[in-house]
Amino acid sequence: ASLGAGSVSYGKPYIYMGSSSWVSIASKQHVPDPKKIGFTWAHPVAGLYQPCATMQTAGSSLSWFAKTYMADDTGKTLDSINDLAKSSKAGANGLFFLPYLMGERSPWWNTKAKGAFVGMDVSTTIQDHCRALLEGVAMNQKLNFAQMLSEIPDRRVMFIGGGALNTFLRQILSDVLDCEIVVPQFLTEATSMGAALLGGVGCGLYTDFSMIEHMNPVKQVVEPNRNNVGFYEDLTEQFAQLYRSLEPWFNR
């Protein structure tokens, strides 16, 4: 996945999103992680490391909501979630979604964590629920990226996986992370392309991993909406506080 996303030199981060999701970056060192948000492994490129933080239910949160509360055709209802979410405003009118439907790995590492919608009142709409779904996933990944953002020199993050097909989620991620979201040509095939690149370099077909820039070129760059960046910074702090407030109940 790292190679297919183009994370082949220092400071190149990416997000993979499918049923689950993770964030990672090519680093020159083991990133200090006193809060134990993630973990680090050796990068295929000599001299680099690959810090990573991963969440359990990203795209699967949307699939769960679609199957549980909407029509049976998940493909169409996932599109409907986006259409409905666009009709709500940033912050989903005070509604939060904690995307912890199977416990959570990063940043909390708590198998007892639960999913939750918090902040409903009689004015809450289905549109708010749909927007809160997307924002909850994005804000959780903002917490996961916290230890890595200082190493991103140009504030550009590659986005791959099936979740990257979601154009509205691209914009929400960009706003929440305050980074440009870079979308390559091949999204669901990126991991396989990375494996092919690894084999190609190993057998001498390619001289180095920079070949991925030609194999999987950039198709779109999504810039953050400056009107939303500060708002989401505050909202993410509230999101984290909400989990901490509920954690004793999760662990009861």
C-alpha cells in the first residue's frame, strides 16, 4: 500500500481507506509516540521507516448505516449518504459520530469502545446523521495523524482505497486535516501496483521506487476550505473529549 500510494521518499504520507483505514508516512526515523497511538515498521526503501496508525471501522461504518437504516442496495445507498450529507452543514448541526463499531485500535486501543451518535435533538435530520458519519471517520484519522503531521513538509496527503472514490469525503478529509488531499489515477488497485513495483525493483526491471509516479499518476488535488479548517480543529478536540467522557462507560 505504501508503495502504491507513492509514499517512497521522506515526508510522503498517505491514507488508505476501505472497510478499515490507516494513515502512514515515510519517515527518516522512528517517530516518537509516547501516547502509543500507532506503530512503526521498516520501509521498503533503505533508511526509511513507516509509522502507521489504523482504525477498525471506516468505510464499514458507512456500510453498516446504509444496511441498517436505508435501502438494501448498499452501492446506491452509499451514494445517497453523500447526497444527504451535503445537505447538512459542517459540524452536522451538533451531531457527533464515534466510529467504534468493532472497538478501536488507533488512537485508543480499546476493544470495549462502542459506536455512538451523540448530540441528537428533535431537529436532528437524516442529513445530519450522514454528515456526522463522514466527519467522525475523518476526525478519528486526524487524531491518528497527530504524531506525523509535523513531518509533512508540503501538507499533501495521498488518498487511496475504495473510500477514496468518495469525492465528498475527500473534501471533508482535506478540511479536517488542513492538508491537500492528492488522489491518484488508480485507487482500489494501488496496493497491487505497490506489490508489482516491489517485485520490479527486486528483479531489476525498475531502478528504484520512484517509478510509481508514472505507474499511478496524480489525477486530482483537493484543497482545504479555509472557512472550515479552524472550525474542524475545534470540533476534533470536542470529538476526542467526547470519547474520553464515554470511556469509563465503555469499560464498565
